[in-house]
Amino acid sequence: MSKNQHDRAHHAKKASGVGDPQCFRGEAGQAKFKNGDKVRIRDLPDIFYTRCQVYTRGAVGRITKVVYESPAAEDEAWDNTDHPEWFYSVVFRQHELWPDYPASYKNDTLETEFSERWLEQA
Amino acid sequence: MSDTHKAAPMVDEVSDFEILEMAVRELAIEKGLFSAEDHRRWIEYVHTLGPLPAARLAAKAWLDPDFKKLAVADGVKASLAVGIDWINGPPTKFGTPSDYCSFRVLEDTPKVKHVVVCTLCSCYPRTILGQSPEWYRTPNYRRRLVRWPRQVLAEFGLQLAADVEIRVVDSNQKTRYMVLPLRPIGTEGWSEQQLTEIVTRDCLIGVAMPQPGVTSNAKRPVHPAVHPIHTGH
């Protein structure tokens, strides 16, 4: 770990007056995806902690907004803020998530955010 | 005091979560992560929060197309116009690790209706909406809204036509959301104050639509417990 392990306030110091996730701006490098990209949610191991809901795994959606840079929740949960990633807001057709969603409501959608590691080009 | 006397309980019930909160808080204070004074200031700040600023933001957006554009593009910046500074408002000066400073205003259209949920826990834009209602935090709402949105909205009294796209927004990372509902007919010529009054908390979560004359959240049915707790007091 690059930072002092006992500095439990490092997050507060970094974010004060700037905000979180704003304090990670510029730290994630080039974004891999852009608005309109079709992506599939990867089914990565999620032992200990995740914020990537299981109901989205394997589903294909479309990126509607490249939202911010931040450490992935899976890292941040362990106070690891060394490798921020781009986050994306992805929209799915409900039918893609729930195959028996009624066809008469085929327009219905669901939107949620993912860190870059969870996405692959579809 | 006789041996048989039992002291009256000071509160009816202390839940496991309240005990857990006290234990963690006391440990954090002992460890010096924050002081008891910090905690008091935070609680006092939290008690000043409510849904009024978000309602005013919606009313302003209805009246001013430029402000609506700003609100949809940059919710944090637009919040300043209703007195909410996401970054410097909270005593921490950086939001909190659960109320991040990423805020999106979801604009409803006649063909798209947004509704917000946090399937993981209870993420909620508390800075601008205050504390979430109890039902918002229940597993029942969280797990059913993503799967059966139309049925859940119908339970709230909101039935939508099949050609309206219901967009459930699952708030499970750092962005917090409010819904900017459609301005209802019958409010032509209304002032910002009049419009603010009909934008209830439920409208801002997306489970209700504003209506002239309706200025409070609909009552939720409360069912008596099947197996009520008997404390023995």
C-alpha cells in the first residue's frame, strides 16, 4: 500500500472542499468506452464485497453516460484508492434482465452504474 | 426499591442495528476517527435536511428552461440555486462516504417515467431530500421494484400506460438521483412557491406524480403485526 497505513483520514483530506468522486478526477486515464457503446456485464468473482448486482451479470446494455472516475467499490471497501477507474451508466431493456418480463411492456428499462472492470464490448 | 419492582423501559425497543450503531460509534470515538462533538454536529446537520430544496429545484426547472438544462447536465451545480452545497454543506466538507457529491436529476417526459431504488441498501440523496422513508429501505421495495416495477408502482397508486417507458434507476454506486416529474396540467401561471408545494417527496423518488391540490405523501397502509412482540413490562 503506497500510503501510510495508519492515516485513516487520508480520504477526508483528499476530498475536503472538492467532493467525492470529484477528488479522483484525472486519475483513471483514458476511458475505454463511450456513450452509446453496447456492453456486456462480466461475471467476475465477487468474494468479500461488490456493488455489481448479480441480476446484471451477463446482460447486454448500452452506455448512456460516462459518469466519473473513482476507485471501484470492490477496492475502496478495503481502503485501496490507488487505482481509480472510469464509471459508466448503463441502460438495459428489462426483457434482457428478466427473460419473462411481459412483452407488452417491452419499452421498460433499467439504468445503473458500473466501474470499467465489469464491462466488456458486446 | 423493592426486589419485585421492574423499572419502566426508557424506550419501547432498541433494535440490534441501534446497538450496533452505538457500539461502532463509541469505538470510532475511542479510536479518534471522529470526536463526540463531531458526531453531535453531524446529527444536528442531518436533522436540518428535508425534501423541500429538491421540490424547489423541480419547480424552478419547470419555470426556467435554462435552469432545467443545467439541472439535467450538472445536478450538483444546480443544487446551489436552492441553497444546497453538496460539497461544503455537510460539516465534513466533502459529503459523506455514503452521500457522494455526484447528483443526477432524471427528467421525466410524457413517454419516460423514472423511479429510483437502491437494491443494495438505502442510497438516497439525503443532502437535498433528507432521510429516506422507511419503505424505501425495505428489502420488499428494493428487490421487487427492479423486477416488477409496474406492479409496485400500482401499489403506490400509480398506473402507467403500456407505451410509457418505465425506467428504474438503481442507485448502487456513487451517483444519487432525484426525479424531475412532469409538470401537471392545471398549474398554468402558478408561482414557484405554489409549484414547490405539490412536489412531494414521493414525486421526487418517482413513485407518485404531482397533482394540483396534493401537497403531502399518500398514506401507506400499516398492518398490525401477526405475531406482536410482548415485552413483559
